[in-house]
Amino acid sequence: QVQLVESGGGLVQPGGSLRLSCVAAGSTFDIDRLGWFRQAPGKQRELVGTISRIGGMTNYADSVKGRFTISRDNSKNEVYLQMNSLKPEDTAVYYCNAQTTLFGSIWGQGTQVTVSS
């Protein structure tokens, strides 16, 4: 199996920055793509962005392009989400996600990000 643990959430003022981290454990050899999703109160979970294991190819939701950056360190089995120019509408629980061949889609427990003055 694969386990994911996120960290780095918190309270930040509008315009500020936060960096989320997600560490993967277990059968990490099977991870193809890692990504971040978020879910705001009363809304469905939505894609923030993903990064491939090979080549580090990324894709982002239009709402975060130019503000958020995903990166990964395969040697540490970690993926990061650097969030800049945060807006109140970025407030949500952020989830790390791993796409695997053997185990399907794996989710972390989530970390709260609150953007407020």
C-alpha cells in the first residue's frame, strides 16, 4: 500500500505564501503521478495540480496558474505545493493524492489552509 501525510497548512493573510509538503510511504515505487486537490466548505473537491514521476511534467487548475507551483523530490518521496499570492478563495482543506497502478488513487488526510486578514 501507499500512505500519504500532508503538512504545512495554517492561517495566512491575503497576499501571503505557504508551502505544503506531502511525504509518501510504503510501495512508493508504484506511484506514477502525485497531485494536490482542495475542498472548500460546501464545495466539491477540485484539482489544484499534478506532477508526473518521470520528467516532472506539471498541470494546474486555471485558478492557481502563475501563483502555485508543484515540485517533487523522488529521492525523498515528497511532493510540495508552493502557494504564493494567496486569496481568501484559496481557503480549503488541501489533499495530497497519488495515482498508482496497483492500488489506484490514494489520498492523504488533508491539511487546512485558511486565508484571512
